[in-house]
Amino acid sequence: MSATCQPAAVPEPATPVASPEAPLTLAQVNAGVSARIRAIPQMWLTGEVIRCDERGRSVYLTLADPDVPRGKQPPELTGYMDSRDFRALPVEPTAGARIVAFATLSYWHSKSKVAATLTDVRLAGEGAVLERIEVLRQALAAEGLFDPTRKKPLPAAPALIGLITGQGSHAELDVLTRTKERWPAARFRVIHAPMQGVECAPAVTAGIKELDADDAVAVIVVARGGGAISELAPFSDERLVRAVAACTTPIVSAIGHEPDKPILDDVADERAGSPTHAAALVAPDVVGNMRSLTADRDRLRRAVHRHLHTAQRDLDITRSRSVLTDPHFQVNQHAVALERAAFRARRAIQHQVSTHASGLTASAGALRALSPLAVSSAAFQSSGAPTAHPSAPSPTSAQAPRSTSARSTAT
């Protein structure tokens, strides 16, 4: 870790400040060290963040000197700043980032340790590049260039695919090969351009405008396939980003892998994680769909055959039933059952008639036995008198009218 500052003018004591007879206490030593450190003016320092911790309202950054040779312990310094100021940074430093900071040295008495209050933290090296990209990203986002409503849908089957990539690059090979594998009839119009360096952004911008002017081109792919931050920086160029935003043809950004995030990814209509992914986005999987269609057709054919076999089996079972093989069979069965029922009914009726006839005969005999004729006949028989014929009038009944007439005359 290095620092730039003016040498501190710390006065040396003229006489010894301690002796064996009057030694300094640790508190006095700390006070003296703190006074000398406070006398050191503010400075700009640089270091690599090896740890970042947030405690309470402060963020603590542990810095180390990255220029110390391997095998030696680098000096470390703890710097702290207000958490709100840390959150307001365009890019928050993380472990491994190199920073430049404006610092005021202080001394922690409890730990006897030098620390620094950081009031201005900036990323250095690649971090500075990221910081500039984030500032531009936020400005363009405020303009609405990344609004989802601006995104144009990709065509389902583009007649002509525009490709901007490096000549002979792996990205070009991946896009062309994977697209042909998915859709053998795909056609390309390829524009080669530098994919890094100072000529990259102008060349890619010109290629986009050229392909956008071609009415036959239905979609444009910008492919590179990852790289270092400095190599991908041209794809965050403001002129390039604005050219993509103004393009009327849908654009797929296939610049970086998942960890990479150039601004082109934000403004493009689709972002592909790799050139292979870009091929999957712009080309329908005709070959894969044909395989799936063939498999589905085979499954459907087998299902229909199974259904027909089951239906034929059920039909055969139904046709084999007696009701269909001999239509009179059921009628005959019902006729036999009806005759049996009629026979049982006749027999039951005859039994009922016979039973009731016997009862009636018995009742008639009992009634005759209780009639007056039967009683008088039984009396005459017991007295020896001849039994009157049933048709002869009874003496009693013959005399009854005369007795009645005599009673009427007397009266």
C-alpha cells in the first residue's frame, strides 16, 4: 500500500521525556503516538481491498499493499467510512478490488493501531473502468433506454440472420454451426469487425447500421464470447449503445458469459449468455422439433393401435354372447319361465278353490245341524214319532194362524 502526502513536521522533544526513574505509562505513549499521527496531513493512498465489513453505521475496508513481493507479509491498514457514503459510490468495492482513497490517519488507543478515515473512495485499474461503465449505465437507464417496452420480439423463423463477430473466431464458428444444426435452411450475412481495442466500438457500430439498413435481415447477432473487463469495455461505449437503441431490427447481444455485463446486454432486445445460446434464440430447432414430432407420431400410432385392439376384443366378447348368436334364445327362456309361472299360478288357484270348498262344505253341515228342522227331527226321532217329511207342514206352524185368529176374535 502506498500513499502520497507532505512529510509531517513533528517537533522532536529537546530533553528526554522519560527515564528509568520516571517511565512513561502506556496511556502517555498512546497519547504521544496519537499526537504525532494527527500531525500527519491528509493524503491520497492506494491499496487492495482484502476484506469489507459493515458494522453499525460504518463500513470497514481492510487494505493491503498489492505490490509487495510474494512470500512477504504486506502491510495492512484499516479504513472506515460512513455506510451511507459507501452506498452512494457508483460501484461498491469488494474483496480483490484496488482502490484510491483520500484518507485522514487516526490512532485507535484501545488497540494501539493506526487507522484511516476515508472520505473519497475510487476504484483503480479495472475497477475504474467498471466505475465509469456503471455511471454511464445509470445515466442511460434514467433516459429509459433499457425500458422493457422498447424491446422488440425476435422473429420465429428469420429469412436472413445478420452476424457481427471477429473473423475466424470461436464465436463465429459456434453461432454458424449451432444454428445450422438446429435449422439447416438458415442463411447468414456476416460482417467481420474487431472485437476489442479502440477500433472495436466504431466498427461494430458501423456494422449494426449497415445490417439495419438491409431489409432482408430479420435479426442481428453481435457475438464475442466473454473476455476481460478491458476487452469488453468497447461494448459499453455510449455511441455503440445508442446505435443499438436506435436500431429497428431486433438485436441479440452474445458478448459475454454470465459474469460479464457490458451495457450492450441491457439495451439489446435479447441477451444471450454465450454464442451457442444466441443460436438457440434466433433459429427454430427444426431438427429437434422433427425428432419430437416423429416420436410423438409413433407414440400416437401405438396408442391408436392399443385402443383399436381393446375395442376389437370388447366387440368380439360382445358378439360371442348368446343373445347375439341366437336371438330367440332369450325369448325361449322367457317363454319357459312364463309357462312355469302359469302352471304354478293354476296350481295355487286350484289349491285355494279346493281349500275354500272344503271349508264351505263344513260350514254348510254345521249350519244344517243348527236349523229348527234338524232339531225337531232329532226330537221326534228320540220320542218314536214318525218323522215328518220335510215338505209337510208342521202341526205347530199349521195351527199358528188359527190361534192367532182366535186371539183376535176374543179381543
